Amino acid sequence: MKSIKPILYLLLVNQIFTIGLDVTCSDTTCTTPGACGAPPTVPSGLSWQNSSTNGKCAISNCPASGTDSGLIGATDLFCQSCPGTEKDSIKAVHANAAQTACVASLDTCGKNRPPNSWGDNDCLTCFGASLRYARADQTGCQATIPNNYGNDITCSSTLPWSCDARGGCPQVPTFPINLKWDNGSTNGKCKIYDCPPDGTNSGLVGASDLFCQSCPGTSKGSLKAVFANEEMTGCAASSFPCIDSKRPGNSWTNADCLACFGPTKQYGQIDGTGCEATPPPANPGADVTCGNGPVNCPDSGVCSKPPTGLKWQIGSVYGKCSIRACPLNGTDSGVQGASDLFCQSCPGTSKGSIKAVHANFDMTACVASQYTCDIGRPSFTWTDSECLACFGQTKNKATKDGSECYSAPSTPQIMTSSSQIIFISTIIFILSMLF
């Protein structure tokens, strides 16, 4: 029985006194005053000692009850040697602001903390409920939820400036309520005092581009949501403003149409001039030149009148025009009212290297002719193949000088000898019956 007592004593001591983890102090003689800083005064009896590792120090007797609370005078070095309870994989190796516990903070709760590094979790951990919210600029903690300040923007470059309607800032949305402009952090700049806590993707009434620049919606990739949508109900991730007059010409894409108009007009027109509810045609025509300068292609008379049921639109290149949707069955036949310009936008089937970009004489097809089939054709350029392409069998031959086309007479049928015998026999038989 006596031999068991020393063992029990050692086990009891080990439970009450636990040597801390190794830390690095300013002096390798850990008992030197100030080398590791004073240990907490409560609980009593705590002290530093040299570690078994050369140059390291450790608390000789970490509190048996732990270090999550009940300390007076805790420091970061002490908490590194006698940590508190880990939380969400964050080790409790920092003393809280009151120095009463070792807490799971991402960084020190003291003055040596990196600038602009406070978050709500660390504020609550370090200060408790009294200062549980991080400031908007993350420079410290505060007792109330911070304002969600908007970004600095320029309402007007005209002096004197002011952050209201007089200074060029637009009316704030009427919903959510209580939105207002405030002076920005830089002279001459303005910002929304408190952006909506639920974000600005939707639910606004009366949004503007400047408002959305101060309180952006959710970005899409590298595209920031800094433009008000067409209904002014949200901040949209569009390449340009949703108002036509503020956009570059021919800049509408499917993505911008969806962002600005939603599913009601989510498709960009082929020429990029606007948005529409239905997908663009699958067979748009090629760009052609209808005039000498920028033209409004749909205007009557600018481009030649298109065949029935088809229409011109502004092309994909500035100053060009194109047929909005070429016939799905092609233009080799079955067209009513074809023209050379139309055939250039919706060509027929090429023959060798000759493209079918000219309307035939009847304007019913796009044919592979080297020159126009119309009166604008160069003189003396007609060939048999060109005549056939432009006029078909009605004028399938060219004159020797190439000045015109004509219909070649059909080759007379030459009778064979057997046919001649049958023919003569028939005549003789008829004559014998008569006489």
C-alpha cells in the first residue's frame, strides 16, 4: 500500500500542474524579470521557467481549470504557452482585451494588431458583447452595426460641389427608405451614407447609374454591377449603361440585354442596335454597302427593296447593311424581287470561283454571273454561260461580239435511212389507195 502512494501523488501533481508549451521570449533566461512578461496574477502561483528546449521558455504550471476565463493579467505569450479552447480550427493563443482569458482570435487583441484587420468575429472574441461589431473600415470595433458606406463617386466636377441635387447627385431611390447622399472620404467625392443591407440586385425603386456606382450589385466575373437596369429596380452587371442614349452604337449583346431588361428582352439584335424578346434569326445576311456614308438601312429607298417578306437591317459593321434573315431554302430560285444588293447579302450557289451575287433578269434568283444581269453591265461581256445564267433557256446564246444574248434555234432533226424508207412506204400506200 505504501508503494502506491508516491505514484498516486505524482498523478495528482500532474493533474494539478501542467507545464506549458514552449515559446520564445526576449531573453533565454526565462526567469529574468521582463523577459517573458509577467504571468497572470490570478490564479496565483503561475511562473515562467526555462524549457527543456534550448532557448525556449514555458509556464511551469498552467491552470488546471484552463485559460478560457478567470485570469487576471493574461498576455499573448502566456496564452501561447497555456492556450484556451480552440474554435473553428483557430487556436486560442491571444489574450482578450480585458486580459481575463485566452481566446481564439485571428490576430492579437492588442495594439500590435495589423491595420484594418478587424472582423465581427474577432471583435466579439476580443471585446465581448460590448464592442462586437467591426467598423466599416475594419480599423477597430464598435457597439452598433456599422453603416454600409457606399463607394466614393463624382457627381459633378463643377465647383462649388455638394452631395445633393444641387451638386449633380441624382435623386436616391425611394425604396428602401432613408437612403441619402453624404460627403465622400475625398474632397469633391460623394457616397451613399448607408447602402441597403440586402444588396442592390433588386428591390429598388428609382435606381440610377451613380447610385449603383456607389452601391454596386453583384458582379459577374470581371463585370461590375454599376448600372441601373431599364426599370431602375436594380443594379445590373452590364458592359455599358442600360439607357440607349448613353451607350456606344451597336453595343447590345445577349448578356447586356438580359442584365438590363431581364427575360422580357434578353436577346441582342444581330446588328447590336437593341434588344428583343425572341432569339435573332439563324441565317443573317452578309454586310453590304447601300450608300456612300452611314445609313439607316431600314429606311425605304436607302437599300434596294428586298424580296417580299424580307427586310434590311443595320449590319455588324458601322455604315453597312444586311438582310436580317436570308431564305432558309437559299436564293438559287423561288425569290420574288431579287436585286444585286440583295444577292450580295444572301448569295446563291457559286459555280467554281464565280459567286452567285447577281440577280437574274427575272429577279427570281441569285446567279453565278461575273457581271450584273441588268443594264449596268459592261459592254461586250456576254458569253454563253453568262446568258444562260441571266436569262435561262429563253436567251441561252451570246453573239460573237458579246454584245447581247439570243435564243438559239433548235437543231433540226435528221432522219435516219430506216425512217426515210418507212416514210416513203407510207406515202406510196396512201397514193395506191387513192388511185
